[in-house]
Amino acid sequence: MVSIYKIEEIINMTLKHNHISNNEIRTRMNNMSLEEKKNELKGKLNPFEEADYDNLTKEIEKLESNEHLTNEQKEKIKEYKENIFNYDKRIVRGYDLNKYNDKVPSYDSSEFKKDTNEPVDEHVLIPLPPLETAQVKAQQKINLNENEFDSLYDYFGKEGYKHINAELSNKYGGNLWNNLSNEEQKYYHEKNKERISSIDSAINKCDGLIIPTTLYHGVGSTNLVDIHTRVGEHINFEMFISSSFQKDMARDDYGKDLPNGLKLYCKFLAPKGTKGICANDRNKALTAYWYEHEYLLGRKNSGTVVDIDYDTGEVTILIDE
């Protein structure tokens, strides 16, 4: 049993470390070699972060080997060094990789059915696989009004999803309106709000998934998770999330590149009733991109990270019922 005095000592040490200034930490780090830092960081970086740390170090070395640095290169070095420093701070301030492990709910992954793997070829129209076919059939009983249909068609088109999701969350990459006038920005903001409301309405008309289903999502643009995500974290879907019945499509086309050559992507364990809508409703012609096998998840879903596979880049999220 830990004594009350030991607990107080741990608390005081933690508070002391957390109140050390960044300047003082930098001073300490300046006296440590790269190898010493890496040894001190063992157990404080996950494998994705370790690969990122190594990659940042190599990029800095490569840039600094140039005799005549451009201002852009100098800014890059500054950015990379700041990213490394954010890791180095863990040496002094500590970092618990398992902080949220006790937040993982119990679940049985075998309950969540996977669709059959289909060859992805955008030039060859093939029959939809069975799970997606059944989901589309169940969805066809709903009647979309004109605004709902047009908003979904816009979303599933080339650019619509970018504007809509950027409206909903600052996690979505890039400000799409930087080069627009105030009048144009006002127009797009109002139009996006109307489309968001209509998509919400369309999704709410659906009963959701007809059985517990495994879906996949590449995080290349949504940043739903990143290399710092930990098991047990709770994730709120602030935007509409495009998922696929097909892993290869989500991972290979939309996954985020990792420093070790892998792709970062999500596997969703989605319970029966999880709100969303299939893009491949061919009767309603919601999308021309049938080969993406898309199921659009409602923006009010959320879930818990229950597993991270550092050998494949797969982050498993159990969606809340």
C-alpha cells in the first residue's frame, strides 16, 4: 500500500514538473545528445511518434546541410524543431501513454459484420456487395425532399463535402474561403448552413445501420484521429464522416501518410441503428462515385478508441449506441 506521504511526494513532483518553464526545459535539452533524449523518451512516445521524431530529425539535418538556406527553409527548420521540442518536453513533464486505457468499454468485435471485399475499379460497374445492397434497400423506403436530395448530391460531389465540413469543424484542413470577398464568404456560409440542415434532416429520416457493421474511414482530410491519439480517448464527430464498406478504398485512397510508410485510417465498429446514409442509392443517383462504397455517418455520432494497430496504421473506434 502506498503511504499518504508517498502520494503527496508524487503530486508535488508532478506539479513541480508542470510548472517548469519552456525556456528552462530548452536549457536542459541543450545539454543532452540526441541518443540521450531518445533513451529518456522511451515509453513516452508511441511507435507512430517515434517514427515522426526520427523523420523530423533527418529533415532538419538535411535542410541544415545546405550552405545557403532560403527563408522558407529556415521557417521549416523552426517548425520541425518546435515539433521535436513538443516531444522533448515529455522528458521533464512526463507522459502516460496508457492514461485512458480504463475508459475502453467492453465489446465483441465479432458482432460487427464485414462486407465482402470487392475489387475497386472505377471504370467497371459491378453489383454492390451484400451488406451494402441490404443497407441501400432498407434506405429506399425514405422519401427525400428536393433540398435534402440536392444537398446530399452536392456533398457526394467533387467539392461540396470540403466546404460543408470546413464549416462544421476547424479540424478539417485549410480555410477554403481565404481568397473570397466578404460577399462571397457570406454567400457560401449561408448556403452551407442550409445544406447542413438538409443533410441532417435526410439522415434523421433513415433508421441507420440494419445490423452491427464494420466500416472504414481514411483520415487524410478530416483529422478525426492523428499519430498522438491514444486508446481510450473519446472522439466526437464534429462533421459528417465519409466511411466505406471497403477497407482498401478508405485506407489507400483517403488514409493519411505516416512517416514509416503506412497509412493512418479508422476502422469503425458501428452498432445497429448508427445514423447515416448510403451514397450508392442508384435509384436516387446520389453519387457517381459508386466504387467508393460510401456510408455517410451523421455528424452527431461519437465513439471511443478501443485499439490502435501500430503495424498497420489502423485505429479502431467503437461508435456509441
